[in-house]
Amino acid sequence: MNKNKHVIDMIFPIALFFVFISSCFIVLILSFHTYRKTVQLEQSNYQTRTALSYITQKYIKMI
């Protein structure tokens, strides 16, 4: 058995693990920002369409 282990044998897997975890967090943060923008856009479109639909229906009933 080889009892002479180098420090790099332990540091490299730990460093690789931290790179993986930090990459996961970056992806989560970016996707959260994109999701929030999409939801805000959808809410704005929904409010606009609801108001226009209401006005259109009132106008059609008047005719």
C-alpha cells in the first residue's frame, strides 16, 4: 500500500465539488431572474387583455 499521499489528492476533489456547487447556485440565480421577468410580463399582458376584453364586451352589448 502506498502511504505517501499528496495534499493535492484531497484538495482537488474538494475544489471540484465547490466549483460544481457554485455553478449550481449561479444557474439558480440566473433562472430565478428570468422566471421573475417572465411572470411580470405575463401579469402585465393579462391585465391589458382583461381590460380590453371588458371594453370590447361592453361595446358589443351597446350595438
